[in-house]
Amino acid sequence: MINLKNSFFIALTTASLLSCKSTAQKTAAIKESKKEVISIIDKVNNHWQETHPEPGNSFWHVSAYHTGNMEAYKVTKNKKYLDYSLAWAEKNQWMGAKSNDKSEWKYNYGETDKHVLFGDWQICFQTYIDLYNFTGKNDPRKIARAREVMEYEMSTSANDYWWWVDGLYMVMPVMTKLYNVTGNEMYLEKLHSYLQYSDSIMYDNEAKLYYRDAKYIYPKHKSANGKKDFWARGDGWIFAGYAKIIQDLPKSAKHRAEYITRFKDMAKALAAAQEKEGYWTRSILDPQHAPGPETSGTAFFTYGFLWGINNGVLDKKTYLPVVEKSWNYLTKFALQEDGTVGYVQPIGEKAIPGQVVDKNSTADFGVGAFLLAASEMSRFVK
């Protein structure tokens, strides 16, 4: 395995160097046709669904997979994918955390039914709203709990609901999706208010990246080599989250230009930190802190870069070489022969020195991230 990996990295590096000769060759470095990209999506998603036939709960990691499954459905129109998410939503009663007693609702970390206002129990609403839209917008039951929870949340005076960076991916798109369903401007106003709070405690204006949460702010916390410690999957969540909300916002939205600027700043910082083999290490600016490939962050970044290129937000000439390398990593190294997406760091909140992440390391949220990237690639190669 070591020799194969080294051979892959050498070949990939050589290809990358050769691809710099001309813009035409850069474009040609992504060799798959649309049909071939769709077959990659099918290989990954069929493997996941066949090996996970029972619907899981509606907590964040399962729900993150379904956000990728929805994108896969959009580009493939494979009804099996739609049915898989519908069965999951029905099993979970179109709800996140299930308490109906608003006096006990909480938004600190928690995996109980009382944590209705905690973003990890709200990401499921993204898929419920998509399913509502995909199936004719004629069954308000599908989005009733999403509206109840988010409208209650917006009625409170608190603005500190998103205190960890993952929560921005979990809930920002819920707000823009519900805005598009209801036309209620409050969703966009509160999104901005909550995001301003998140920026105040997690965003590093110099590095143009997000810390996972306030515990990891430099210099209070440092990487193994004394550097700022930005966790790849954490920044992957928010980079993908920005892509998701920008595409949902009307062109006239008050804060759209602000979000695009932040997205572009992050893109520039992330591109500079990419490893030559195409992946990002778990601690973005300190590759030696937890060296080696990691797929979930890399896939979220690939999705964000591709969405930006596809929609004219990011410059193709500047960022396509980044995508070429990350796509090659995802499809030639992280993706295993049987359809398993490997090298996914397990559930956690930071880069951990010495933690084993290998070809057998897979997870629902990592598959979801891969499907996001591959779905956006299918749009690129049209």
C-alpha cells in the first residue's frame, strides 16, 4: 500500500506540474465526462445506501449525508436517492430533536430531545425543505416542524445560537431555504445577526479562516508547532455553507456581497494551504501537526471551489488547478474500489496528532461531502 500511495502521489505531482503549461491543459486534467462523473456518484451512493439500509436518526452526522444525497438526486434524477431520504424523513417524523415543551428547549451541546435549538438537530431541516420542494410543495407537514422551531428561535432575543463553526453549515442553509419557501425576510435578518456573533468569536481576520470555536483561538491555543490551528473539516463546513447560502439568496439580498467577499477571502487562503498531493491536512496551516490526507475537509473545499467556478464567483484560471488536484485526490486515492470513501477523520472537533486516518476510515458525513463535490463536478464537466 505504501508503494502504491507513493506512486500515486508522484504521478499526481508530475501531472500537476505538467498541467501548468497552458490553460487548455489545465482544463484537460479533469478527464471524466459528465457520464463518468455520474457513475462515480452512483458508485459511492449505491455502496453507502446498500450497506446502510435502515434509516438513521436526524442528528447532524446522518443529516449531513442527506445534504449530499439531495445534490446527488438533483444531478442524477435517480428516484432511489429521493426515496432513501423520504424514508429517513418519515422515520424521524420530519423533526430534529422532538420535545414539544418550548420551556425546556436548549441550544448548548446536547444529544437529547430537549436540545431542539441546537444546530446539530436542525441540519435535517435542509433535507426536509428540499424534499418538500422536490415532491410538489403540496405537503406542509414536511416543513411544519422546521418552521415551528426556526420561527420560535427567531422570536427570542438571543443571537449566540451558532457558537461552533460546524453549526454554520448545519443551519445557515436552513434559513435561506425557509426564506425562499416563505418569503419571510426575518430569516435573512436573523441569519446575518447570528453570523455576526459567530464571526466575533471564531473568525481570524488575518488568516481569513475560522477557528472551530472560541476554545481554539490563537494564541490561547496553538498547533504542535506554535501556529494558528484551523481545523480542516471545520473550515470545510463554513466554506461549503457560504456556497449554499449565496446560491439561495436573491441577487438583491442586503448582505449577499458581504458573504461573497468572505467566501473569496477564504478561497484564497485555502488555495495557498493545499498540499501538493491535492488534499488539506487536518490542521490547515500546520501540516506537521496531524500529517497525511483527510477527505471530509478536502471534499467540502472541493465543492466550494467548484461551486464558485461554476457560478462565476471564483476565477476559473486561478482556482481550477486547485480543483484538479483535489478531485484527483478524492477519486484516485480517497475513493476505494468498492465505493467506500476513505481517509475521513472520525467525529471530533480538532486535528489530533497521531490519530489514525486510513483507507478504512469512512463516515456518513464524509460520504455526504464527497457527494456534494462530485455533484458540483458533474455540473462543471457538462
